[in-house]
Amino acid sequence: MVRRITRSQPVGSQLAVDLALTGYAIVAGLFIIRALLLSVGISGSLWVGSFIYGLTDPVASILKLVPGGDFRIINRLTLADLTMVAAVVAFPLFLLARGPRD
């Protein structure tokens, strides 16, 4: 008797989900590290500051164009940077609230 293995998702779909989660984790980590560095006051002259700020500045500069986006909250942390962290937190909550697609 031959037993067949049934999968609920194709293998290609699982690979896409894994790649999307990995990309989200990298971007979320960069945004959170940026917020921590800015709140502590690390400048861009240090290598870690220049690396993180260089990767995340394009998104932050767009958010700073919104009125009030350059308002400082803690040390050098602005409202635009806090908005990026809020988006990182809100995205999985949105997916959780949406529920399964049955």
C-alpha cells in the first residue's frame, strides 16, 4: 500500500512566504535599530550609525516631508522614525486581524 503525502501549500508558495518573512525581519530590524540609535544619540560619524542611517534614510526622508515629521521626541528620534517603528508593529497585527483565507 502506497501512502501519499498531501500538502496544504505548494512548495513554491512556502518558499515565497519564507522569503517575505525574512525580508520583513531584516527591514523591521533596521528600523528598530535606527530608532534605538537615534534615541541614544549615536551620530552618523560612527560606522554603525552611518551604516544603519544610510540604509534607512530614504524611507525616513520621505516621512519627514509630512508636516510634523521632523518633530523631535527623544534626543534625535523624530516622529518620522517613530512612524517607521509603528508600521513595523502594525503590519503583523493587520495580518493577524485579517485572519486565515479559507
